[in-house]
Amino acid sequence: MSTNPLNRRRLIAGIATGTAAVLSKPQTSAAAPAPEDTKAVAKAKPAKGTVGWPRWDGREEEGLLDVLHSGKWGRTGGDRKVAEFEAAFAEQMQAQYCVATSSGTTALFTALGALNIGPGDEVILPAYTWVATFNAITTSFALPIFVDSDLETLQIDANKVDAAISDATKLLLPVHLGGIPADMDRFSEISKARQVPVIADACQSHLAEWRDVPVGTQGLGGCFSFQASKNMTSGEGGAVITNDEEFANKCYNFHTPGNPKPTDSVGRAANFRLTEFQAGVLLAQLTRLEENAKTRDANGAYLNEMLSEIPGITPAKNYAGCTRNAWHLYMFRYAPEQFSNLPRSRFLQELRTLGLTASRGYDQLNTSTHVNALANNPHYQRIYGKQRMAQWLEANQCPVNDRVCEEAVWLGHRNLLGTRSDMEQMAEKIAKVQKLSSKLAAAS
């Protein structure tokens, strides 16, 4: 913990007066420029890097070697580690069933396949999400229907979902983006009223909670990812969790050819099995998931407190029903007018110079090249007709999401695994760019 912590009052005072009081620690480099230098940020010495990811120790090594020496490396050859992981992950997420898959994307494919989503069907999804959510729908030859974003939370605006539902809607697919749960109360209400199931894309939301229950079981099920950047990882990997036995069996049958569980078949299947090696790593990763989550909880809340006091920085909010944020991403909106109209790209550049790497997040998926290509895809035009696809393309207007994509800034979860002092240094760097923004803009 810092011996001279940055507090909100001192942070505001430093920004308002333009003094060095904004910094909780003095620069240690003799070459560090004075704050009044018009190119101070550009000359600043980069700070140390963020916490390394992934984190691993002898537990992962032991898990891998155990599988190696067993000679049973795949699910069909042994199914020791995979079955053990499925049971452990289900227990951790307070679910009755878990089907492990080869990736988060294939977890989504599996869930949609188990529901027999196909040509002629429509699936509701947010405009602000990674393309994998979209791909899971289009690989099923269903039609993705985008819903605009909520500016305050950066999540799908659940109040706009009902209007997007048609007779062809077969699934609601909210995304818990960055670890913030979508408004699952509203989704549950809509699902019940319209008789459309909900499956959450929880690929970024390990241990996030909605009303004190881990996300993934508020609807029919939830899909998780263990890709290299995720809060627990095996390089690639995924899982579907559910409390519905029939759905769990259908997911199992879809994710592996042969040896089906006892349930009605949809006549479709794939090979999306997790390997024993991946499961060995994930069992080890699971042992420190809660510990890492608690660190992110404390640091995310502290960073919120500090950044909320910087003019032009608006941290993403949680819904009232969110009792835990997974903090896969620390997301905020950047208002250039509070930074002397310094473009977001320049703001990010100056942060990088100071040793803090942030990103602009996702671009508009609803108007992306993926969407344009789909509208002109001959298979889709044959299924839905050219006129319907042209209408679909024209309807993909999400003005709030356009603003989100223009203003969003992301910090990765590894930034939140540092110390309290590290959080203060991140806030200092953002405050420093704000304080010097007028001089930076003038010098451009």
C-alpha cells in the first residue's frame, strides 16, 4: 500500500490548480520533465509494465505432467481431468451441469446447436460485443438482430429488446461485456413474457454475480471462455453451464460425435471437446480464481473512486442487480471536450508514453465489414431473400452504440492485479494527461 495515497480531494485540487499535487509520488528519474513543460507527457519516462498474464505455478505444471504420463490425453481416451473440471467449475458457478468445450466460441456454437437454432431463426444480441457472438449465430445460418447499447453501463439496453423480438426470434443472447452483468431481471421478464429462452454470453464474466448468484444460470444457461486473455485460462477452452438437465445433455451430444446422452437428438453435432491437457491447466487456474477476483474487486472499486473525480472520465456503471463485477475489463468513457478536445487516439498515445497501455475497445459491429458481407452472402440471400437482407442491413442503426465506440477506453484485467499503489499511479497518469491537455493540444 502506498504511504502517501492519492485521494479524491487531492486529485481534484491538483487538476484544478495545475500543480504537481496531483501526483502522489515524485518522479524518481533525474531526466523527468517539469509538469509545466508543454511536452511533458511526450517526454515522460515510461513506468514499469503491468502485471504479467497468465499467472501460473507448479500446480499447472503438475496438472500437465499428470496428463502427459497418463497416456490419456483426450476426452474419449480417459475423461479424467475434463470430467473433474466440469464438476469443479459447475460447483464454483453454482450450476448443476457443465459441458467443457474447446473455446468460448464453440461453447456458444454448442448452446445454439443444442437449441437447434438454424435458417429462418432470429437471435437477439448486443451491438457492442466481440465478433464471436455474431459468428455463433451466423454459423447456424440464423439472422443476428442487433440491439443498441446502454450508455451508462456499456451493456445491451434491455429496455430495447422487446421491440426487437419477432415471431422468428428463437433466442435472447445478452453479453456480460467486460465482466459487468447485463440487466438479467429485465431479460428474465422478457423471456417469460415472450416465451423466448435466454443464454448469456458470459465469456468475460467468470465469478460476476447477479443478485449474489454467479452469472450463467439466470436464464437457460451461460457460455464461458478460457482463451489466453481471460480471467482464468488454458490458452483456449470454454464451457456451457446450466441447471437444465435436458439442455445439458443436448449440449453434450452436440459437442461430441457418438456416445450420446439420453435425450432427443437434433440430428446435428460437432467435435468441440476440451482436451485433458487443457482441463489439467484449468483445474489449477480455478484454485486461484477467487483470490484474483478479490484483488480485482478491491482495485476496481478504488480506481472507480479516483477516476470518477477526473473531469472527462466516466467509469462504466453496474446495474443495481449486479452484486459483483468480474472486472475482465476496466471500462470508462472519455470526453475529449474535457481534455481540450484532445482526440481519444492522442489520449491513448500519451498514456502509452507514460507506461499505461489502454485500448479504444470494440468498433461498431453492427455496421462492420462482417455485417456487410453477411448481407451479400449468397446463402443468406437464398434463405432470407435479397430484399430482407437489404432491409436487415438498413435497420442495423444503433446510435448510442456509435457514441460508445467513439468514447470507450479499456484497461485489461491484469492492470487490476497490481497493488493499491499501482492503482494510484494509473489514476495519476490519466490525471496528468488531463491537466496538461491544453498545452498538449496547443503544441500539436
